[in-house]
Amino acid sequence: MSFIKKYSFRTGNGDDIIENILESMHQTSRSQYIKEAIRFYANTGIEVKRLNQQIEKLLSGDLCLSIPALPIKKELKKDVSIDILESSIEDLLNL
């Protein structure tokens, strides 16, 4: 038989935001919220550490990034008179 471990904590000065959030929830919601927050914090910490290592490599010159060039699109601006002409031709054809 496996036992489920139970953890608890106390809030202190400056924890008003934490108290407001937790007091507005039911007990079961609180537990799930706290577990998800800890998982998020742990995963984010790992990702931040990995990104920091890559930034350090970039700054030291050990890592090079190759960014593919994106094609430049030139917008074609139609002359207003061409729009009027096209519209007029369409009107004539629809008669």
C-alpha cells in the first residue's frame, strides 16, 4: 500500500495576493491549483535555465545562429483610375 504524502505551508507578511487567490477557492480546487503552480514553476525554471545557457553560448561565440532570409514582398499599389475603369467595364459586361 502506498501512502499519499501531505504538504502544507503558512502565509506570511506580503502574501496578500496568495491569500486572496486561495481563499476564493474550495479546498479541492486549492490543492489542484497549488500542484499546477509548482509544476509550472519547475518546468519554467528548467526552460529558463536552458535558454540562459544558450544565450551565454551566443554571447561567448560558441553558438552561431543561421536565420534564413525572408523574401521581401513589394505591395503593388493600383492606381485609382484603374479601379474605376475595371469597375466600369464590369458594369458594362453585366448589362
